[in-house]
Amino acid sequence: MAKKKKTKKISLKRGPAKKKRKKRKGTSYHPILIGLLKVVGIVVVLGAAGVGFVLLRGYVWRAVFGNERRAALVVAKPPWVTSQLEEKVLAAAWTNGENLKLDEHFNAKPLEENIEYLVPWLKKVKVQQFGDTLHITGPWRKPLVLVESRRQKFYVDAELVVLDYVDIPTLPIVKVRGLSALIDNPTVGEPLQLDDLAAATVIINLLDKMDQKVTPDKPLLHEIAAIDVSNFGGRRNNRKPHIVLCAKNDVQIVWGAEKDAWVQHFEVPDDEKLARLYEYYRQYGSLLGGVKSINLRDPQDRIPQPIERY
């Protein structure tokens, strides 16, 4: 009768063995070797995940941009344009990514139209390709006056086009006071046709051009806080000045009637008003000291004279 073979029971629990086990060659692993194998295993897993991510990223790239090169963008801008405004242009350019494929079929027209529609600060946008770079150029709309209507703020440029409010600390933007109508929800990018707003904007535009020509290093407009058109056209009192500039220390600069209306009101011509104001600014170095108001409208000596001294 064959003897029954004894069956060894192998415990999976860790702990000191009751009996001394015989060591067999090649069946035991040093702890350091085991740790190394674990590390290698982790690296392999992460490497596989990384390859998968790269492949996925490549797939998305091809799905969005095909096999074409991706464009870099450069925005041409004057010094006063802030990074926030530049970002608006870049965001508009990236809105439709398919427009940024650089191949023999590249068409700049849809991209130009998209930027003009989404960012009215730029007009007549031109996009040109130079290698892998797209250069975005075009005249920037420069805000001249600030309008505050209830809780709203917006700018207006020389063409009366409404621009959304963005802080621009380097520009001397003048606030308009005394408009005949409160403007709610103006359409950004569209002109706002109000006679008194137009009259204020025209005068500020004249001063801006004079600053660029006569005092570029120290613009006079930096000392102007507001322009008051509450008596535009003499609607409150025809004998009082129709338009008044307000300096930052409450000095009033009596401009008079709106541009090209000086003859009807027996005032000096508009170009002479400008000459008087800038001559005063040149002589005294500022509009902010020594007087309460400066008269530009009444016929008098060529050098402007203060109306009332402190």
C-alpha cells in the first residue's frame, strides 16, 4: 500500500516561521532589489501614461489645426494701449482657431472681420503673415471723453464711436458734464449722435491735436478734468458761456460757443481761442494756479487775461 504523501501548508501571513526553512538558491530576493523593481514598474507605468497623453495632445492638435502650423500673434499698438486692450485683440483673434491655420490657403479676411466686430477699439484691421507670425495692425480709436450715465461708464472717440470702459492711466481723458440726455446701454462700436456730446468731443479733439503739436512733453489736457456743456446752445441762459472747461483745481476756462459758432455770438475765432489758451499755458507753465477763471471768448489782448484773481 503506497504511503500517503505529506502535503505542506504554506501560510501567506507574515511573521517568524516556526520551523527553520531551508534556503533554496534563486528563490529569495533582497529587499533592495525588490524596491528597485517596484520603482522600475512605476516608471514604466508613468511613461506609458505620458506617451498616451502626448498622443492625445497630438490628436487634439490635429483635430483643431489639422496638419498645419500654428500662428504666433503680434499686435501693433501705440504706447497708450494697455495690456488689457491688447488681450482683447488676441482673444478675438483666437475665437475661431481655424482662421489661424498657416498654409497656402490662409485667408486673413475672416480674421480681420472677427477682430473688428469683437474689438471696436481697432478699425480697418489688417492681418499679414510673416513666416509663422501674424501681424495685426490698424488705426486704434483713441478715447477723448468719458461719459458717466447713472452706473455706466464709457468712452467716445473723435468719431463719436462708443468704446467700452477700460482703465487707461496714461491718457488725459476728459469727463463730459451736463449732457441733455442720460444714455443707458449705448451700443459699443456705434456712434452716439448727441449734439452737445459732439460739441464737447470736437473741442477736446482740438486740444489733443494742439498738445501733440505744441506741448507733447507736457500735454495741457492733463490739467483738464471736465468739459461742461450744460448751457450748450444757450439752453439755460444765452448770455452765459455755452461751453466751459474745468481744470483739476476748479479753475474755469471760458471757451464760449461751440466750434464754428463764434461769429453769431460775437466771440473771437476758434483758432484764436486755442492760441490764447496755449500762450497762457506757455507763460505760466500751468492752468492750476493764481486765477479762478480764464476768459478765451471775449475780444481782448492776444495774451489771455485772468477774469478774477484770488
